[in-house]
Amino acid sequence: MALLEISRLVKAFIRPDGSEHVVINVKSFSLEEKAQMAFQGESGSGKTTFLHLIAGILKPDAGSIVIAGQEMSALSESKRDRLRATTIGYIFQTFNLLQGYTCLENVLLGMSFGPGADRAFAEALLKRVGLDNHLKHRPRQLSTGQQQRLAVARALANKPVLVLADESTGNLDHKNARKSLALIREACCENGAALLLVSHDREILSQFEKVQEFEQLNRASPEGTDP
């Protein structure tokens, strides 16, 4: 059964000279429940914009995004925020952690936008990612790898059905990148979440059975026209 269904998705931005630049032009895409898939593409190809549209951070100019039977693209900003909080976990490339809060507080605050804070589950998640001895540490007191693991725990805090990972291992060395990817994939499996990851790192991509060239999916041209 399809968890994510996209059709005729278009997103354009206006250049400084006033011309329109179509960044996303995806005719069709779907992802099954609990599936794990990776997109390969170079920087600037629109991968992050695509994930932001799926997550409801951006609103498309046209097209449909249906997640778990709900039409994300038709909702108001506040309702998109609510749907994202309850169905999607997002692991950002720069982690987007709250620097003034502890590891535990980062996870609990993430929960507050969904069903509500659950301290026992938050602590269990942090233990799962190896941070059970760092509950009171702030992000700046953690290594880059530990910050990434905290970002994984926060992404899983509301038991999402879909996890989006945007170059989530890009700030790690190869050894830690492999470990981090294994953690993300195992955690998604354990929590029954599908995973959609984008990367340009061929070593990371080689770990996936399903890999698609993003440029083959996205038919937007540099001129903003449909080729």
C-alpha cells in the first residue's frame, strides 16, 4: 500500500530579474509503507525543495501530495505543521537542534508538537541512539556524530510513518556516516517508518536496494520549462 503518493507536482521560484524558475516538476512518485529508498542527485538539483514540499514546509504551486491518506498540499500552513508533526520525522543536514536545550529537552520539545511529551519514550530513544549518558548535555557539548544521533532520536519522537533524511550523513566522516546510516535504517525498521533519503555520496547510496536518480524523476529544466 502506498504511504506517499505524488502527482503533477510543480514548484517555481522567482529570480531577481523577475523571471520564473521551475525547480520541481514531478509527474508521479510513490513510496510504499515501511519502504526505504534513496535519491541520488547533485547539489542544486532540487532534492531539498522536494523534501520540503513533502514535509509541508513549502507549499507547491500545483499538484498533489498525499501522505497516509491525507492531502498535505491542500492544507493551510498551520494544518500542514500539524500533519508534519504527527506523521513525518525530518533529519536535516545541519541537524537544526535547539542549542539552548539539553538532549532530553530537544526530544521532549519535538514531542510537544505531536501527541505530547512522553519522558519515558524520549529517554528510551536517546538510549537507543547511545546518548543515555548525555541526557543533560546541550548540542554544543556533543560531537558531530552525537548531534546527528540526537537528530535521529528527535525525528522518531512522534512515531512518524515517514522519515525524511536530507544529506543527513554529509557532515560525518565515512566511518561515522556508515554507522549513522545503519542506525537510521534500523530505527526506522524498529518503529515501522518508511525512509526517504537524499544524498550525493555514492558509498551511502550503495547501501540501498532502491536508488533513483533525482534528475530522472524531476523534469524541471534550468529555464523553468518542461523539456
